[in-house]
Amino acid sequence: MLAEAGRVARAVEVLVKRAESDATACTDLIKALAKQEQIALQRAHGRIEPRKRFKKHSPQPLLEKRPRSQLYIDETGKSQLEPIVPSFFSLGAVALPEEEVDNYCAAADGIKLDFFGRTDITFHEPDMRDHDACYHFDGDKKRQQEFDEAIDRLVADTKFTAFGVGVRKTAFEGEFVKSGVDPYLPTDAYALAMVMLLERYVDFLAASPTKRLARVTFESQGPREDAEHQLEYARTLLEGSQWVPDSAFRNWLEPGLRFTPKQGSDPMELADMLSRDIYEWIRGDCVTVPKRWDSFSRKIYCRGDGRMGKFGLKVFPDSDIRERIEEHRVRCGASPQN
């Protein structure tokens, strides 16, 4: 009840601010509810880190000339309402230090030259795992296996950190959107996944020994869709989320998204592979083992117990499969729950 009341109060605060009215009363109420919610959560989950844990905020991050962390995000599935039941949506993202981007592209180009004799091929799921299109190799099983092994090595050898969000849309739409039980959450699966992914990415940036400013790139879907995603991203930087304040998003993330279509060698290819694996994993109720799941799981961001935004992969909603989620977190290095 405290969490629900807090989310309602924050939603009201956002609306009041958009109307350019005084939101002082809402802010005071949110602080009081947050304190009580913190006590309740601490009893349930142990120590909960405060929203103010993101320190060293700069009034102008661009002047600090920090090195960049490059985040590439791709999706699998449709974010809109669908008649298909059950339905799912996933975002997969890989974060690379800027100096590693060229290393990935060179390694990917090498594989393309070996197997196709050219570099203008784009690695794309699910054709790769199904050995369709150019990955069929005229039915040569040995060549198909060699290609799979080369891609496995590419994933293993590339220095990236993995993030992702899997939205179980049928449950999300039924439990949250239609019921209106949580007015603070976005009602669009894409916007929801974006916020949850960025929360975890900012935690990673703040906890990393090398302080980097993030440059976020999405796979382009089209002018209108790109503009909609830019709007949701800007909203997150201006309004924050339940767990991460707006100032933290602005301190660690560049203020504008970048967009790129799938073409040639680009780390977006890794995000494409990861988003497909996340989609397959949640579609299988988090018990299936997709094509490269073990390799990607070893690279998922994890800090401490992996709870409350400290693990790079989020499944939502997860109330009926929480034990499976916890088992996966522990396998990825999270401290088991006491």
C-alpha cells in the first residue's frame, strides 16, 4: 500500500509540474511516504539503497570530458497491444567502452570475410540461429557449425556488459495497464522497458571505477518511432523514475538519443542477438536455454545481491516466476538471498 500510495503521489507531482503549478505539497508527501516505504522494503529485502546514492553530480557533465560508454539497444517483439495471448516484448542492450567499439567491428568484419567474402553483411536474428538466408551455407552442416562457433567466440571475446528487460505483455496489460494499479509506470511496453533498462545502466555507470558519460544508441525503427523514443528518453532525464532521480539520469547519460539502422558491422548486432535470447527466455517462462544464453548471462551486469536495480536484466511482471529469476541471478554472480 505504501508503494502504491507513493507512486500515485509521484504521478500527481509530475502532472502538477507539467501544469507549471506549485508541487511543494506533493513533494513533502512523497518524502514522507518514501521514508515509510524504505522501512517496509528493508524488512522485506534487507538494506535498500536510497535514491541519493548517485553522487558527484555535475552541473555540466559535458565539461568534464569523461570518456564515453556506448550503449546499443535493440528490441524483439511488438510493444503495442496484440490479440496474441500470451505476448512478449524485450529490449537487449550492450555497453562497451568507446575504445572497444572498433575492436568489435574489426572482429565482426573478419568473420564476415571468412564466411561470406564481404563485410556488408549484417548479423541478424532469428536467421542466424535458424540457418536461414545467407546463413544456410547451402545446407553444409559443418560450415553452419563453424559459423555458430565463430559467433560464440565473438560474443565471448568482446568486452561488453549486458543489460535487458523482458516484458510479459499479457500479464503487464492485465495486472497493471487495465487495472491502473500503478499509475507511475508507463503503459507502453517500450517506454516501460526503456526506463527499467536505463535505471540499471545508470547504476552500472555510477558503480564503475572509470567514470564515463553514456552515449545511447537505439536501432532505428522509422522517423515517427524514433521521435517517440526520443520523447520518452527525454522524459526520463527530466522526471526520473521511482528508484533513480532525474539528476542521476542527467549526470550519467548524454541528453539525446542516437539512432542507427542495421547495416554492416556494429555492436547493435550484439544487442539484436541478446534481445532475441531474452525474448525466447521469457517466452519459455525463464526455464528454456536460448542459443547463446549462457554466454550472454556471463556478461550481465551484477552488483552485490543483484536486487533493486543492481542486476542488468529485469523481467516484468515476475511474481509467479520469481524463484526462477532469483536462481538465474545467483548463477550470474548475485549473492543469494539470506
